[in-house]
Amino acid sequence: MQAIPLDWPMRDHSRVIRCRPHEWHVQVMGQGPDVLLLHGAGASAHSFHRLAPLLAGYRVIMPDLPGQGFTRAGGMMRLGLDAMADDLATLCNDQGWRPVAIIGHSAGGAIALRMAEVLPNPPRAVVGLNAALGPFDGFAGWLFPRLAKAMSASPFVAAIVTRLVSNRNQVEMLLKGTGSVLDAEGVALYRRLVSDKRHIEGTLGMMAQWRLEPLIERLPQIMVPTLLIASDKDRAVPARVSREAAKRIPRAQYIEIAEYGHLLHEEAPHRVSEVILPFLAENSGGLSLVPDPA
């Protein structure tokens, strides 16, 4: 396990869990019913460090996905959607966690819905934050998975990508390309992630193995209450993706928050928590700390 920096967000809540096939870095805070938070591709659990403390009344469980952040992948062929969902379900069972809700950002939203299908005790609610529930369009949909697969096959590519994208200007450009504007601390944290060759290898491996189409086809069969939250300035996963997915999931709600980009939960954690908490109280059986309207 790579050493977790002393100044890493929520480090006091970090733990290392060896649960085959991976060596997991997980951060756990709070008390109450379990809520699992899943970050998107290229991020880590740190992306919830401003949202998690606002989810009072719940025990929030935030793993780094296999190969990303500080979770050491036990097998580079276990980085696709189905494999990650299965391995996270195994981790929950191993630790005795029973998530009443799963909250996923971007690709984490797709993993959350897949986990709702495979967990022996399914969650009572799923929340997707700018959830990646649609394939790339047109030529990009053909090219990107093949490009990622080719890149991940070479042991030298991750080092090259790390050198190319890890300077501050490149990181700022990548983040702005999502439609989000982060403060200096947010930019610095992503720069530290993309400066890690193992993190880049894990992200490329996830992209190479990502197969979303079977889940998209099954959306009408997913019966868990689902809240899809999108932001109108998201350039990575346009709001229409969540809007259209919500129409296909029988018990889904859709909410759009204006003026933010793909990293909505990092830019406006209070706005996000104000939407999530009432939904969790209604659907997860948890405690509501939201006052009743007068």
C-alpha cells in the first residue's frame, strides 16, 4: 500500500483493508445507517471530502476504486464496471457493511446502479451525481475505448501520460474541460493524483475495460429509487444523459442544478447535500436532519 500523505483530506478516517483481490484504501466517518460513496474515473475518495461531513446522520464509507487513489489493484483485469461492482460487493460483505444508499459520481454512478443489482441486500436508494450513464457519441464512442486499451497495454504509457498531464497548467486545463472551476486546493489534490503513475495505470485500465451498454439496456429493470442530479455546465457528461436515463428507470427522479460543472459535489457541496438528504430520509430509512418546512 502506498503511504497516505499526512495532509491528505480525511486522512484521520483512512483505513487499509485487504480483501481479495485488492488492497483497499477506505475512509469511514460518521454514525448511522451505512451510505457508500463512489468516486468517478481519475479521482479518489478525496472528491467527497467537502460533501461527506454534510451527510450527518449516516456512516459514510468512501473507498478509492481499484488501481486509483491509494487502493492497490490486485489484478489489472478487474477494473471494468462489472468486476468493480462485484469486488465492492465482496468488500461490503467482508466488512459487514449494509449500505442503505449508494451515491456515485460520474462512473461511480454506473457502479452504484450495478451494485444495486448484485448486492445480496440491495440498497434502498441510489444517487447519481452527473452519472456516466451514456456511451460516448459517434466516432468518439468507437475510438476512446480502443485508445485506452492500447495505452494500458504498454508499461511505458502511464509514465508518459503522467509527465504530460501533471504540471499545474495541464491539470487546470483538464479540470476546466469538465466545466468545473476548483479552488487552488482542489487543483493541487488532482495534480498529486495524476503525478502518480499507478493512479494513471488504474484509470487507463478502467477506461479500457469499461462496458456500459449492458447496464444501459437494463435500466428499465432497475427498481431501486434513484435520484439523478445533473449540472447544466457539465462538459464531460452533459445533463441530457441523466435526464434521459431518469426517464428509463421506473422509480427515478431528476434534478438539475445550474451554474456548475462535472465536479458539482466539489464546487457546491452544500447545494448537493440539500438535495440528497431529503431523498435519503424518504427512501433509506435513515435519520433526517433537514427541518420540516414551516
